[in-house]
Amino acid sequence: MIKKILSDKMALCGGCVLIILFAAAVFGPLLVPYSPMEQNLSLRLAPPSSQHLMGTDELGRDVFSRIIVGSRVSMTVGFVAVGISLIIGVPLGLIAGLYGGIIDRIIMRIVDIMLCFPSIFLILMVITFLEPNIMNVMIVIGITSWPGLARYVRGETLAVREREFVQAAKLMGLSRMRILFIHLLPNVIAPVLITATLGIGTAVLTESILSFLGLGVQPPDPSWGNILTAGREYMGQRAWWLIFFPSFAILITVFSFNLFGEGLRDVLDPRMKQKK
């Protein structure tokens, strides 16, 4: 599979950018030139220069250091939120598709109710009752993003359960749980992996929106969203770097996850190969 990914230009391009972002999230805090909390009011709103590559903010803090450290927040939120979504959505989708009947109808009605609300409004509705911090952001994004995944897994399960090897397993008398884990789960894992990769980018974007609105990571902890909030307040002073650099970080991160996810789809989904 690795060879196939390396041969796919789309997946390779997105993957290379993601490796750089992961490295920045893991090792960046050790390599940044300044502490993201270090204030220097004499350099307040200084434009980009050789001393401060991305300028400084309203408190004289180095924007480059804050964006690098903020990448850890975005990556953590993305992976943890999608992990929570997988833990809830995949089992429910598999159970609904395999058992059918009343169990399927109950699960799908819950999914339909949650999908009636635009996801960002549902997240805002839940998070307003909680303390705004990174842990609550991860949990809320995760528990509000599983319905689409559950519906997708159910559809894949319905398709796989009609195939010959599943029917043969039923005739052999295998239990439904054995069929689920041995035959169904391995055959839906590839599309789930693709969907999860695309979902990480969405989670990163959602966290940035919540932090921008003041409902996510709280200052002075750096986040791409709350750096943008400060930039909005100082746009009149032509502090364009407070808007441009965090916006570009969000853009390149979401785009890279989408690019890598689309590449994975080309590599792992046989139906895409047939279309080509």
C-alpha cells in the first residue's frame, strides 16, 4: 500500500506537507526562536522582519513561534476528535448494517435527527454550556461528527454483507459478531480510513472557528483561531500578518488533509480504479 501511495502524486504531495506539519507540531516548541508567551511591548505590532519572520502581535509576542506551537493544538484536536467520532460511528454503522430491523431504524433515526442541524450550530449549541478549553472542544467535535460516519459505514456494510463470502459464512453457522469482526470490518476499514483522513481537516477548521469565536482555546495559549481574533481587532492598524499567516496555516493544513484523503481514495477504493 505504501508503494501505491508513493506512486500517487496527489497523496504524496499532501503526505509530504503533513509530515512537515507533524514535525512542527511535535518538535516545533523545542525549536522556535522565542517563547510563544514572551511579551515585548516595545516591539508591539512589528511587521515581519529577519528578527521576527511573521511579525509580532499586540503584546509583542512572536507570531511565528505562536503559529508553530499552535499547530500542536490543531493536530491534537483533529486526531482526537476524529478518534472519538470513529469510536462512536463505526460500531453503530456496522451494527445497523448487519442487524437491520428495529436496531437499524433506531440508529438511523438518531442519525437523521442529528443531521437535521448544521454541524457548526450543533457544536456551538453544545459548547456554550461547557467551559471553553481544548479538551471540551475535542470531545464536542467528536461527539457531533459521528452521524455522517455512521451512515457511511452502514451503507458500506449493507453492500458487503450481500457478497458471497459473507453469505457463505452465514451458511457455515458463524455468529453475527464473528462475521462482523472477521468479514465486515476488514472490508469497510479502507473507506473508513479515507473518511477519517478527510474528517481531520474538517476538525482542524472547526477548532479554528471555535477559537476565533472565543469558544475554543483560550488566550494566552496560542491557537490559530485566537491569533486570527487578535488580527481582526488590529486590521485598522494594517497588521495584515496577524490575519495572513494563521489563515494560511489553516488553509494549507486543511488542503493537505483533503489532498491526502483524495489520494488515499484513489489508491484504496477499487471502485475509483474501475471508474478510471
